Amino acid sequence: MTIEDNTSYVLLPVYNEEVPGKTKGLFGSELKKLYKEEVLLDALEKGKTLIYKGNEYFLDERIS
């Protein structure tokens, strides 16, 4: 599996009662500018979280 540049992905916030997060949508090309592909694949395939703009998120492929 690879992170495709034109595929839309979604960052789902880890639940935090004190700091509620919002879902973020990014294309693969944008994500690859921020993180190494190995980190993205670990997040997508193994459920590891990513830190984006100071908040913790899960990564998933956007389903339209």
C-alpha cells in the first residue's frame, strides 16, 4: 500500500473532552509534505496517531 497523491484522506481527532478537535481533509500530496510515507502508512494501516498542528489524529482514507 502507498499514499496516493490525488487520494483524499481524513484526519479524525482523538477524543479529548477538554479540547474537542475537528475533522481535517487533506490530499496524499499534502500529507507527504508533512510526514514521511512510512509514518503515514503506520497511521493508516496500524492505527498509530499523527500530531497535526498540535492535536492528535487518526488517519483514514476518505470515502465519498
